[in-house]
Amino acid sequence: MVDVGDAGQVQRLLDSLDVVDILVNNVGLFEIAPFDEVSDETWQRYFEVNVMSGVRLARGMLPGMVARNCGRIIFIGSESGVNIPADMVHYGVTKAGMIALSNGLAKLTRGTEVTVNTILGGPTYSDGVARTVDQISRAQSSESGTLKAAIIGGNRTTLLERFIEPVEIANLALYLASPISSATNGAAVRADGGVLTAMLCNAVTRQLVSREAMCR
């Protein structure tokens, strides 16, 4: 086990590895917390894990990929990096940083067969979410399945009207890691269940209403 928020442990991991052709940055911390209650230490920890882990791993692996003219780097991001949630500002900001990091790294692959992309996942029933739901359901003496349905039922932005399964994110990662994704580079590819579609539709509607008002 490696604490990817610890620079020394990440370096020891890199030193122990041979050739790496595919790097999937899938680590991440998340929690619901009021903005004014999140300490500097927590902010720093989130940056170390959610952003700097990707920086350090890519710094150790990308040069070799470029030299070999072969490689894939995939960041498992979140729609929260585009639409920052009010109750998880610290999480959303670090996920936005991940998207920016991926975009910048992709520019370093110009003219090669190496690609760097981000997956923007939506509400996913990951192990971490499942543990949180189980903890809350035990505290409330309720069924975890009922709570799970209630949580996603209260999300009016998802078109799926259910949690995304981790395998559905993995399927997109598999595509981005494969040779058939060779023309996809520097992209933020969505597997968000339509969450960002709803946000973009609302933004377009506001723009149209604004323009109509200006023309009157």
C-alpha cells in the first residue's frame, strides 16, 4: 500500500516500477463539509492526494512514454470539477485542478502516440460512497438500499435517475487506454449520467432569455 499523498512514498513506488505504458489516476478524497469548516490542513491534504499525486506520477512516467512514443495517462475526474458543489467546495476545486493538469500534460505529447485525458464521472456508487451510505443507514437504523435510492432520487440533474456503477466508468477508461482512442487527446470525456447536460441546458436557456430581453 502507498499513501499517494506522501511525496516520499510516491517516489519509492516510481523507483520500484519498470516500464509503464498506462497510468490511471483513480485516487481521490471526498466529503461533504461546510466551506467555513474546512481547515487549511484539510485543503492541503486534498491537494496532495487529488492533484499532487497525479503530478508526481505523471512526472515520473510521462517522459518515458513520450520517449517510447507510446502511452496513456487517464485521470478519473468528476463533474464536480466543472460544476463545483457548494457543500464540497474543497473537493470540486481539486477536481478542477485535475482537469487543468490533464489538459496541460496533453500538450506535452504533441506529435506523439501518447495521450492524456480525463473522465468526468457523475454520481457513482463507488466503494467510498457505499461505505458512507452504510454508515449513515446504520446510524439512522434504516436500510442502505432505501437510503441509496433516496439520495439519488433527490438529485434532479441526473438523466439516469440512478447511481452510475463503477464498471461504467471503467468501460470508458478501457476505451481511452486502448489503441482505438488514438485521436482522443487533451479531452474531458463525460460519463456523468447527464448531470452536465442539464447544467449546460440551463446555461443555454439563461443566455437565450437574456438575449431575448436585450432585443426587446
